[in-house]
Amino acid sequence: MPLFVAEAVAAPDDGTADIVFKNGPVYTVSDANPWARAVAVKGKRIVYVGDDAGVQSLIGSKTRVVDLAGKMLLPGFVEGHIHPLVGATLTRGVDLQFDTKAEMLAALKAHGDNGDVVRGYGWRYNAFPPTGPRKEDLDALWPDKPVILIAIDGHSGWVNSQALALAGITKDTKDPLPGFSYFERDPSSAKPTGYLVEVPAVVRVNNAIEPFNAEYVAESLVEWLPAASAAGITTLFDAGMQVIPDTEGFEIYSRLERAGRLPFRVVGCHYYNNPAVDPVPIIEALRREFNSELVKASVLKLNIDGGDAQRTAAFFAPYADAPETSGDTLLSPSVFADIIRRADLAGIDIHIHSYGDRATHLSLDSFEAAIKANPPRDRRNALAHLFLIAPDDIPRFAQLGVVGQFSTQWAVPDPSQAIARARLGPPRCDQLYPWGSILRRGGVVSLGTDWPAAGYYSTYRPLDAIEVATTRREMNKPNGPQLAPAGEVISLAAALKAATMGSAYQLGMDHEVGSIEVGKFADLVVMERNLFDVAPHEIHSTKVAMTVMNGKVVHDGYA
């Protein structure tokens, strides 16, 4: 182990700790002292980081002593972009993560006729033509019951005729956001095909059939909480609560906090994708209402574009398989820049869904304009997803202090990449997800799985993203191909930092969580093995043996 410097503060009360971890290794993710052997926790805080001899005096008769014995202690993982309420709710339906339509229909048929509405999640775009799935396949199974199935990326829906009828969607229905969110139509009849493109269209149909109620969403979240703790998540950014109004979603988190049942810290947002509404007063009101120790509404999330599968991502060059379009932005550049300027003036940090290179360029321009127009402040703005970035824009992340937020587990040559290759064509399809370049140019990178959204495989486990950040290979395929450019891989140390301190910085919490340092909150995870000793392809399969949040054990593999 490298040398380290012991740190300690006086423990209150009888001078002993509540929990002591000893016989390391301890990887602190602190640049000053990255390695230690022992850590002590008192109440909610870390009170000692150092060696085994130094921690001995903090062990009393009531201290829980965890002998790491070669297991690895890390800071708790900080999820920089995830949708707990959405994921927990949507994934209670039929799992549709298959490569063929036949497999999906078989899973639906096996589900039976339970409930008044058939719900499912995870159908993959690679199983369908560019015009998407069709209602007739679902009509054959359920002609008289509404069916609504959400795509693997959470941005599209597949519904049957009954669902369309209940929602009043006909050939004469206006699209929610023409060119961006729409009801796919048959070219010969103009009738809707059952393919719903982008969130506004999906929400419109879902809410007409059976809106999710707060009780169902809360029940779904509570079922998922142990899984989050078992994955080592101790802080997260909720990037949107689309299944329920913001105030109801934040109140669900707040009730769990008051009951002592919330096992992670939540920084949430107002997710804005309706051009008819001004989002700045909304997030200002939420910020005033929800600002407790564990639950904060403090971020404005914007959508500048969509995704490549639906051709709603905004690129500089046209789509290779649809040269008549290069995608468009959800908002005009002027309206978009004005929202960012006003939110920035109000001290609100901004998180932007930005997929295409033109979308990212416009986002960086808007941030730059806001910085020039407004007084200096500690900004923690972020751009999420970053599928393709123009080379000249990569150094601007460091220059403007914008965090590059990636769901790195998407960056593998799985079947979903065939769609990307068709949409972009060479050489663009070989320049995707350049997180290594942002780091090398001095920028900050954070990791977040975006669960339940994905390109091919849906996951909320930070270790999946950490592994792929270092390999750009599919998990369980150690000798498989890498997603180009292979030079974008980063070291394990850099990946762990992105999944802890990087995301903590993004959320403005880097002085409180993200590393193991005296005085910080005791958010910790014990890995069953030292990740620096395992093969890269074994990182994702290494189990979390224990998770501690706020000094409380919330997942205990030792018990």
C-alpha cells in the first residue's frame, strides 16, 4: 500500500467510535491520502482515517468492529443521474429486454391477464424497423384491454388500439411536439401505428388510461430501496419524476426521511420538457419547499434534444440513414439560452439531457452566455449522456466548469450500437462517449446509470458503469471487441473517482460526501474484494458486502 497520513478528530461522549473498520485496504478517493488501513465512525461522521494502531483507542465495548481482512472499503457511490421513482414503478411490469419481437410477445403472453392495464418495460429498438413497433401485435393478445409498454431508453412507448382509443388518439390528433414528440402514423392511412415517440406522447397516453398514483409509486420505491443499498448507492441525483408530479415525488422521499427509512441522500430536480411553461419559478418554489438534510430540490433539468434511435438527437450533420434531417432541438436556441440565463441568475444549477453534438454545442454556448451575463458564483452545471461531442467542444467543459455526466455502461458494442451505426455512419459512429478526452483536458466527469433508461441493458448498479468505463467492452465478454475509440477508457482510479467525488462535485456535495475523509458524512461501502486486485471484467460481479449511509448500516452482508 502507498504511504498515508493518519487523520483524526476527538470523538464525543466516551471517546469511542460506533463503527470501526480495520485491517484494510481503505481506498479513500482523496488525492492527498488515497490509502489507509482503518476508519472510525461516530454518529453520522467519519472521525478517524489512518492505521490500525491509531484506531485502537477508539474501540470501546459498544463499538462494532468490522475486520476488512482484505475486503476493500470505499466511499459510498454517488449516482450522478438516475430515476428511482420512474424505475421502481415502470420495472414492476413485464420485463421486455429481449432481442426479438417474438420473445417479447411470448413474455407478454406468459404474463396473462392480471390487472386492468398491461404494462411492460424494456423493449429494444433493435427488434423493430425504424418506424417502431406496431399495435396489431398487441391487439392479437389483448383486443379489449389497454397495453402500454415503455422502451428500454424510457423515451418511447408501444401501445395497442385500445390504449389509443381510450386516449382519444386518431389520425386527426395533433402531435404533442411536432417533429420531436409524436404519434407514429401509417404512411398510407395516417392512422397511429401504436408507436409513441418521446416522453410527452407517452405521458399523454398513459395518463389518459390510468395515471400512476402516489401510493403505487411509493410502494414501488420502497420495494427497490434494499436493492439500491445492496448496490452501494448512498447519494443520488433524481433526474426526473415523470410518473408523478414533482411535489408528490419529493414528498414520498421526505416521508421516508422522516420515518428514518430513506437509505440515501437525494438531490432532485424539476424536469422541464414543456415549451409552454416557464420552469424557473417552478424550481424556485420546489427549492424553498424541499431542503432537508437528505432531500433537496435544487436543480433544473432541461432537455435540449432526444436520442439517436428516434432521430430526435440534434447533430451538426444529417442522419446517415435519413439525410433529410439532422434532428432538432426541443426549444429554440434563444428560448433555451434565456431559461439558462435566468435560472443561473437565481443561483440554480442546471442539468441538461444533451445527446447530439449540435445540442451539446448549443448547451455550452448557453452556459457561456450565462456566465458572462451574471455575477460570479460556484456553478455546478452538467451535461448528461454526451453521445457525440464535437472535438472543439471537449476542452470547453473544463473552461466553463461544466461536468460531463456519462452512463458509461452504454458504451459497448452491443446490438443497440447497430442502430447508432446506421443513424450516424462513419466516422461519427466511431467517436462516441469521449469521457477520457474530457478528463485529459482537465474537466470533471461523473457517472450515473440513468436507470431504468438504457440503450440495451438496464441497470442501476454503479459497478457496471465503473467496469465499462475502464474497458468499453460488454460485461462477461473479457475478450470481446471494444467500442471505438478504445483510447477513451480510463483507469480504475479515475472511474472510482467519477462514481464518487465526480458526482458529489456535480451535486455540490464534494465537501460532505464522495471521499473518506475526517469530518465528512459516514457514507461507506465494503467490497468483498479489492477492486484493484481483480481482473477488469470481474469488477461488475464483485459484491457489496456492506453499505453505510449517514453512519447507519443500510445493507449488511456480514449479518
